Amino acid sequence: MILRVMVEIRKVQQVGRSTLAVAIPKKWANEVNLKPGAQVSIEKELDGSFRIRTRTTENKRVTKCIINADKCKAPDLLGRSITGIYLTGREAIEIHSKKELTPQQLEQVRDAVQRLTGLGIIEQTANEVIIHDFLDPAKFPFENLIKHMFQIISFMQETIIKTLEECDVDLASEVSNLEDEIDRLYWLTVRQLLLVAIDGTIGDKIGISSLSNAAGDYVIVKCLEDIADHYESISSTAADALKKGLKSDDENLREIIRYSKYLHTMTDNILQAILASDTFKANNLINEIEDLLKDMDTYAKKLLEGEEKVAFVVNINSMLWNLREVARQNRSILETTINQCIASNQDLFNIEKTEVTKRSLLVEV
């Protein structure tokens, strides 16, 4: 099958001395019931294009989504569906069932509401739950969300280092609570980025200057979410080893602490590179990470090939592997930062635009 995608070409006409005009396609005008004399709004998108809205459709959005709970029989499908709807910015979510909602379904609903910032249950019966989203996207600038995620990760690092140095198993449980907070911020941030793609005006309100930057920003927040998962794994592994008798003066544990402290010192520098769009700082940090990874790989090989039996070798290797993954995620964040700097660092990059003639496009399916 051949799918023809047409790009309609219109001439720009001069009306009077200073006004330029483009004729609106008649077919579209008929579809939206646009009549002569009607008012339209013109919005500039992040990619430089313009969006025309009729007054009847201006600010119009799909505000409600209904979930058929009877179809959500697979494990966790209902909770994941609520998350997906939340990300698209719907203002209301209604969950209906012809029968009574099961305890498992209600638990999924409650977990989703607790996990997703801004959601609240406003009505509940035996076979229906109504959730409202009270979140105002403009009140959560993207930069503030990124800063908060970095702050939490820094506190996770401090808590893990203290757990290992003081052999305090109780501290390890706090890391899990911090990881839950990172998850909440992750979903909120992803929601913000998706809303920018749906409505470019939101980008101006939350500090995202282009759709390409929004794509890079997603990579960054996903890496941060993964980093938090790795630190939760380190905390759990450390707690298990400490309960079984691992001591803070263990030679191999001291190496884990050393790597942990090094990564902790890098966290603020990485954030500063992002906020300043500093290509050179990001590149220097990547080089530091490459050296760190080589050192970690050498140490991992030593653990595996050593002639002497290493106490708690499984726990040590697990913590080391997670720290290596943290370093790799940090490298990805910094590489993305450099990519985003291309448009803003005019001293280093010079971008030249060329004109491309748009034609009909044949797409074979």
C-alpha cells in the first residue's frame, strides 16, 4: 500500500503596506465551522512553526478518561493504565466496573494515587472510583524538578556512605524511602515533558525552550531514576552483608566506600554542568568517569581472579556493579548535556541553516 502524505503549499500575500497573509484551507475551515469575520489565535510552537486555533477550540482539551476495570484483569494493568493517563495530562480519571471493584484493583488505584503527584480520589463507590488531577504544570519549572532529583540522589549517596562506615543497618531503609520520592518526581517530570509535546505554550511556562531539548531532558531524568534504583540495590545489598557480619574495616568494603565518595563529589558538578550548559565541564567530567570506570573494571577483575577467597565476595561484587552502572548513567547524562549545548554554545558550535524545498512524500507501508 502506498500512503501519500501531502504538504500543502500556500503563497504568502501582501495585504496593504505591512501585512502579510496566507489563505486558510477551505476544507479545514469547513471542518471547524470557521466563518468570515471569526477570530483565531496564532501560537508560536517550540520548533518555530505556528499553530492556529479557532476561538471555539482554544484551550479545549480532553479532560476525562474512563477505564473499564472489568477489562483490567492482568496483574498491575489497572495501575499502569492510571499512570499512562496521568502522563497525558487528563484532569479526571474514572474507573468503572459492572461488578464490585476487587480489593486488588482498589489497592492498585490507591498505590497509583500515592505515587503520582497531584492526584486525589474525590469519589468512591463499590463499582466506581473518580480521580481528579489538581496539578498546575506552570507551578513546576523543569529546572526545579531536576535540582530536587539531584538533591535526593546526593542524600541517598550520603546515607549509603554513612551506612557502610558506621555499619548502621537501620539507615539503609531510608534509601528505599528516598527512591520512592525519586519515582514520584520522575513521573511528574515525564508528565511535564509530554505536556510540552502536546501544547508548546507549556514549554515557555516551565523553562523548556525546544522539543529537541525536551527529548534530551527525558534522557536525563530517566538516567536519574535508574541511578536511584541502583543506589537502592546497593543499600539492600549492604544491609544484607552487614547483618551477616561485614565490618567497616574490611579492605574491599573500604574500596566500595572510596568509589561511593568519588561519585558523590561528582553529583553537584554534573548538576552545575547541566544548569550552565557547560560543554567543557561536561566533557571533563566524562573523561573523569572514563578513568573511574577503568579503575573499577581493574578492581572487579582482581576480585574475580584473586587467589585468596574474598569474604562477602557476592555482596562486594554486587555493590561494585551497581556503582559502575551509576557511573555509566552519569556519563549518559553528560553526553546528553553536550548534545543540548550545540544550539546554545555559539563559541564552540556554528550552525548554518540551508533551505530545503518541501514536496509530496511517498511512504511505502
